[in-house]
Amino acid sequence: MTDAHPRLRDTEVERPLATLTSVSVKARARELGFDLCGIASAGDHARLSFFRDWIDRGYAGEMAYLARTADRRADVRAVMPSARSVVVLGTLYNTDRPYSTEVADHGEALISRYAWGDDYHDVLGARTDALRQWMASAHGAELDTRVYVDTGPVQERLYAEQAGLGWIGKNTCLIHPELGSWLFLSEILCSADLMPDESGVDHCGTCTLCLDACPTAAFPEPGVLDATKCLSYITIETKDIIPESDRAALGSHIYGCDICQEVCPFNHGAPVTDDAAWQPRAALDRPRLAELWTRPDAELRDAIRHGPMMRVRVKRLRRNVAVALGNSDSVEAASALRPTPGGQDRAASIEEPVVAEHVAWARARLAARCGGAPPGIVRDLLL
């Protein structure tokens, strides 16, 4: 382990010390299953102020909660005035499955890698709190702490960079030189004055693969994301109608997008995890669009229950699948979208106005594109 990139290795594990130190915190973090642990000071960091400018440019779109908490996100001491240190933890979630850029079959649903397994908020919340409890016990005196897992007003990637877990790449993701960017982050704000690590060093160089590969040109400049153009925002954060001008770019993506990470050289041959929490659920393991569409609402709800995809619920998931089916040029997709007698009883979400509008768009698009489809299918699409 080096100060600049504090990866936790099996050979470096030692029994926790009786007092709270950076070394003892990292040792205990490794025992709890974290892949990375670093310490950042809770002081001012130059780039924290950019967040307000990012909001003012309109790049947050419908995510009004970010604007409401912008002042608090400018300094963790606005959240916890006694904070002196930020313990940043990294957890690898890369599993042994092909990248979406390697999938040539447009009938396969594309789901962002982080959403295949259990809800990381819950899993890492429990693991991070276990470390927090150990820290409070090891300190031997009063210790203020607070845990966050992608839910609080903390600019976690900036603190992760300051803690030496890697650097923020041109695609705005945190990149570790050995693990790549398939990392969940969690933090513990702490009133103890722990020894900080050296900040991560940028290794992107002149590479622009991530910027060039983005299907919607969502990066107005390196290191700056216009979220409103990102496929993740469009499929997850858009609450109502997806603008028609954005639909074709979705391709087969029904939840999130990993393209800018998949093309990153630091993710070529990235290590995989066997942690059961992040393995794909059977229903989300490379599913076909047509198969997802024909599932009853109850089955879709069970498939995403207690996972990250609960954020969109069944209605928005249906909406996204409808768009992806419309982007396909297959008879399989056309067949799936045919009205089914009695189908409303099993999939009431299809009749929701926001879903129905996208279904009508998809049918019309398929009717225009599937020139070789059987006439009966095309006729049904136009009904």
C-alpha cells in the first residue's frame, strides 16, 4: 500500500490498535471487506466550490435536491461542524459479465453494472456503520461521527481523490490505477484529527476515449458532465416523458449507462469481485427486452425489490423498456409490443399515461423500421 493509492492488501492487514489512528482504521476497514480506505482532511479543498457553478449552468436538470443542498455540499463542516477527518472507503462492484459495448445483440436489455445486485445503500450502509462503531470504541473518548453512502450532502469523489483513492477522470468518475472505476464510495465524517493521505494523481493524460464514446455528447468539457444529456439521467432521473429527441440515443439502455467507463483503459482487464451482494440477480442477468416487457408487473417489482432499480419503480422501467424496444429493428420486439387480451390485468403499468405514450411511439417507430416483419405484426403495431 502506498500513501498516494491506499489500496488494502491482504498482506498488510494487522490487528486493530487500541487507539484510533489512520493505520488502525485502514486495517479494520480491510477486515470488514472494503477494498480501499483513505483519509482526507475536512478542510477547504479548492474544487469544492465548483459544484455551485455546475448547478448554475443548469447541468443538474430536474435534480432540485442538489441545488437545495449546494451550500452544505461546499464543506463537510457545514454538515458536521466538529468534522476534522473524512474516512473514504471504496468497494469494488465489477462482476464477471461482458461490457455493454461488447454486446452486439440489440434485443438484450442494457442495465448499468452497479444496479445488477443488492442496493449498495443498504449493504454498504451496514458495513460502513460497523467501521464507525469500531472507531468510536477504539477512540476511547467522545467521538463525533456520521456515515454517508451516496445519500448525503458530501462531494464524495473529491474527498476520495483527496484521500488518495485515485483521481477524478475526464468522465467525472473516480479512477483507481489498479481497480479502475467500478467502485462504490462511502464515507465517515469524524471529529478525530487523523493523518491524511496524499491526494491522488491524475493519470488520464491526453486520452479522450470516454469523451469521444459518449453517445449524447454529455461532456461539454473534460471533467464536466451535463447530467441532462447523460443516459443515466434520462433513464433514471427523468420523472415523466422522455423527450422524443433523446429516445433514439437510448438504444437498448433501460437503466443507466456505463459506456464512458467501459472504454476507459484503466477498466480494461479490471479485477472482478465474487461478493454475493453485487452478483447479478437472475432476472437482471443479461435479460432480453421482449422477455422483460412481457413479465407481469408483480414479477418486475420482485426483480428490482431491494435493489438500486427501485428508484424508477415499475412504471418508469416499463417506459424505458418501451423506448428500447422501439429502437430495436427485430420482429421479436414488434411481437412483444402487440396488444395482448387480458394483459392489463397482469401489467396495469402499461396503461399508465406516461407508459402508453412511449408504447405508441415505439409501435410507430417499429412499424416504420421493420419492413420485413410479417404483415400481421405491423398491422397490430399501428392499432
